[in-house]
Amino acid sequence: MTFKVSIQHNDINFTTSADDIILDSALESKINLPHGCKNGTCGECKCQLVSGSVTHEEYSSVALSAEELADNKILLCRSVAASDLVLDLPGFVNGFPIKTLPSKIASIEKIGSVAVLKLKLPASQHFDFFAGQYIDIIHGGKNRSYSLANSPSQAGILELHIRYRAGGVFSESVWNEFKVGQILRFKGPLGSFTLKDSAAPMLMVCTGTGFAPIKAILEQMIAHNSKRKVHLIWGNFLPEDFYMTEVLPIWQQQLDLSVTLCSNENTPADFYNGLVTEFVTKSYPDLSQYQVYACGNPGMIENLYNTAANQLKLVKTNFFSDVFTPSV
């Protein structure tokens, strides 16, 4: 059974079925509704259900509270339509068109356990995206999501950061199979983890390769000569898990940027010894005037949101996140 989904105050409609996630149906229709993690963790796809009914698959209460559910808020990435729907997404404008394109591997640079993979786009194709968005790489019969780590100002190249995972189909291919010049297909741009229009100071908190979309956003801020105050707080388990740190002092010359690196073991004297959430809690007792951009593992995102919103006075709508889950 199919149902019609309409976006209030927009001339945007698409169809979904009783067997499909609403967000998936929208993306298949080339409508890039707001979203991030696609697994009910980040809350980026939360919207108001104006009319109709849905059923929800399992999700985190951080993304959608019981009070919000009672107020007819839904998560597009975990909802299935049970009737025709009308949704309210204030400020939503369908972004750049979602395309499926070929690309050619331009380079593979392995830095410790991370590969920096650069893809070159065909000269005949134009691909627009916002800093912080991601693409789906189509490989081995599956789609794997990776954030774009470069800003749109760097035309013709897409940069991805891929952590090696033993047995991970895509990361094993990057390490042991892929060659420069090989063709990879991808779909995008996707996601809504993008810089919001504001002059508020920012905390940019990331773990692991969650650094990738943060890097893209910071590079875009440099390209736009941004004067916003930013504190980058980046965590890894070990100091050797960090990569591309040589760009950090360069950025500090170009932005009003502070940097704190956090590690759990063998911590150098100029690092913070502990979790990124611990550092934020100790350093920022009042986040009421801040925006927080967070990217990394689900546990960090949930812990940081709860701490910032409940203890550190952060306005809940000023928390923006992109949850990274390992691909297999």
C-alpha cells in the first residue's frame, strides 16, 4: 500500500509505502530531507507530524523524547507511514540535487589507521554540496556512507577519511585492493550536518574520523573569511590515532580557533588526558550562548548532548550532530 507525503508550506510531495522508512522514500525521490545518522540517534530528521499516522522503529530517547512524541514529533529515519501524511519542516528547502555519479580514485594516502581517499569527478559533471554533508559509496552491492572532508570551494575533488577495520569490506578494499585510477560510483550529496547561519561561538567536538566533516566546515569558514570563535575538541583513544594534525596550526592562523586534542592512554603533556565530554564539562560550565557541533560515535554524541543540555545550559536546538557507525 502506498501513501502520499506532503511537506507543509512547500510544493514538495513524494510517495512511500507501508514497508518503507519515510526518509528512504524521500531520498529515493531525490528529496534531501534533513537527516544525519539514519539510525535514530542524532535527531537531525525530527519534524512535526501535522496529519496522518506513523509507526516508529527503535530509536534513542536523546533523538526523540517521550514529550516530543506526545506532541506529534517524529523521526523520519525511523518512521513508517500508516496513512497519507503532512509534515512540517520549518525552513526546509530541498538542497542540491542528489546524483549518482562515477568518480576516479585520484590518491590513497594511509596515515596510521586512516586512509585519506581522494576521488576526482568527471570534467563533464557538476557536483554541488554543502560542507559537512556525506556521500554513499556504492561498492560490493552495498552503500557505505562517508562524510566529505573537503569544502565545496575545492572543485572537482572529493576527500574521504576511512578508518581501517579488520574484515570491513570497504576498508579492506581501500587498504588491499583499490588502485589509483579505479572507478568508484557514489550517490549524494546527503545529510544536513552543515554550518548554521549564526554569529554564536562554537564548540566543534569530534572523535576518530568524525574529524572529516568538521574539517570540511572549518575549511569553508576559512574560504568565507569567517570571524566566528571556534574551539575544536578532538578525541582519540591513543595519540597515534590522530592524523592530519599539521593543518591545525595553519587553521589557527586563519580563524579564531582554539584546539584541544584528547586521548585516553599515553597522553602527551600538551593533550587533555580523558574523554572529550569530560573536557567540555570541565571547561564550559555555561554553554547558553554557544552552538555545539558534534560528530563521532553514538555513545559520545548521546553523552555530550545529555551533559550539555542538562548540566551546561546549552539550548537544545543549538546542538547539531552527525553520528558515525562502523560499516562492515
